[in-house]
Amino acid sequence: MNKELLMTLYRDMVRIRRFEEEAARQYTRGKMGGFLHLYNGQEAVAVGAISAVEPTDYILATYREHAHYLARVGDMNAAMAELFGKATGCAKGRGGSMHFFDVSKRFMGGHAIVGGHVPIAAGIAFASKYRGEPDVTLCFFGDGSANMGAFHEGMALAALWKLPVIFICENNLYSMGTPIYRTLAVEDIAVRAKGYPMAQEIVNGDDVLEVREAVRRAAKRARAESLPILVEAKTYRFRGHSMSDPAKYRTKEEVEEWMKRDPIRNLAQRIYELGMGDEAQLTAIDEEAKRDVAAAVKFADESPLPDPATLFDDIYSDSPPIEETEKVVALPRRARAS
């Protein structure tokens, strides 16, 4: 508990909120294509968890991963440029909203296949253990992933091989538009860890300090004993599943009640109560975040589109570019069917 830490956590959450709000505005202006899944309301989970681990630890997330990228990498320009499909984006404009990536910061990507990255996280943790490295892997996913086969495969392997991986379920109560009580036979997702078996913990996902402390303990244990854990963070997204979702399956009263638990507002109140900051200081942080977002939009607007000549780059590891004279030959119909 110190002023520098609290202010850093607050700044990181505000930057994410302002980024997501601006991303929504730019989406409606046609600046980006595809889907856009926003993180408003869940900022305490990404910021709290990632602040508790080392810069060398690995991070994997779902397609709602802008916050995780910003919490780990912090580069608003590269993030916004990726949304705009520009060459200066964190995935060179090839990934868009659902596939942010920065291997230099060990941010191992946003993954669009629900639950599909859970075994990947187990594999990365296995590699760390195999090489004798002290690194821990954080794997973020939503409550919808808990019903996918890949989720169970990844959890089972992590428990069997005793891997240093922290599975973090961001339970925002809805799998797209379906409430959790219609998709799960148990009230708490964390209870499923007992079947592997694996340690589990449930935290208030709207309290950045509670999330941070739980992940700090989990990371310490993973490093010392090479053991996995399932952490369930109960939280709520303020907007629909994506920009195309009007979220009419939720009542206005429900949303308003959850917004009273806004993680940013809660941390601000704690900072005031502890005497570690005042309204002017927090307002200055907010204004700085707005300026950074505006600069990111300008950067993205002015950045070039990917060069068509690079179309086949990065398809295979260490593969040379395909020569312009080479053509992709279509197989005969019978050969394709076989």
C-alpha cells in the first residue's frame, strides 16, 4: 500500500477505459472493420493481475484483450493502429481487434477461438518448466470458455504436469448474450478446479487490489512449487458483448446496479480515504489519458496501410517471402475432396 502503486494502478485503468471509449467512437465512424469487443467495467482484473507478475512472465488473453495488452505493453499508438488495420499496429495491421500481439513483451496474443488458448497457455508453461526458467504464465478467459473441451484439456494437463500457470476466469455473468445460470450447472466456475485437482480462489473482480493480491500469491506459489491455480474474478462488462450487441437481454436496473461497483471509481474513493491523492490529481491523470488516446488516433490515422507486397510475410516461421512469379495452384475437385 503506497501512493506510487495506487496511482499507477489508477492510471492504467483510466487509460484502458478512455482507450475503449475512443475505440467505440472510431468504430462507429467506420475507421475499423470486423468485430470490436470492449472491456469497460472489467479493468481491475487485467490491471490487478498483470501488475502482480514479472515483465518476463507470459500473458495470453481472449479476443477482449485490449486491456491486457495495454496493461502489459502500454503502447496506445500500436494498439489503435492495429484496430485501424495499419502497418504500425502491434500485429502489423493483420490481427485487428481480436489478435493483439507483442512477443518482445511476452504478450502472446488475443485468441478468437473460445477456450482455444487454454491448452496453449499450458504449453507455454510446460516450455518454461522444461527449460528450467522461473517464468509464470497468465491465461485470461471468460466464463463461456469454462464449457469448452479445450478448457478442460488445458486444465487437466496443467494439473498432471504441475505447470506454473495461473488460469484467470473473468466471469462477467454472460456468455455473449446468455446468462451464466443457463450455461453452467454450478454457481462458481472455480469449483471445477477440484476435478483435476487444482487450487482455486474466487475474488472480487471489481477490486484491483484484491485481484492483485490473489495473483501475487498464486505467482509466488507457481514459481516456488510449479503448481497451477484457477482464479475466478467475478466482474461485469458495462457494454454489450460486442459493438453489434444492443444488450437488450439485461435490464437497465441491473446495469446501473453493477456500475455502482465501477472499479475505477472504487479505487479513486480508496485513494481519497487513505489521503494518498485528491480530485485534482486524479483529474490530471484522466486528462493525460485523453490526450494519449487522441494522439493514438492521430498516429493511427496517419499510419500507412500494410504494403500488399508483404501479403505472404509471417505466414510460416523463418520462411522466405513468396516470389511474385509464384502462383498458388488450385487442386482438382476430386483431389480436394479426398
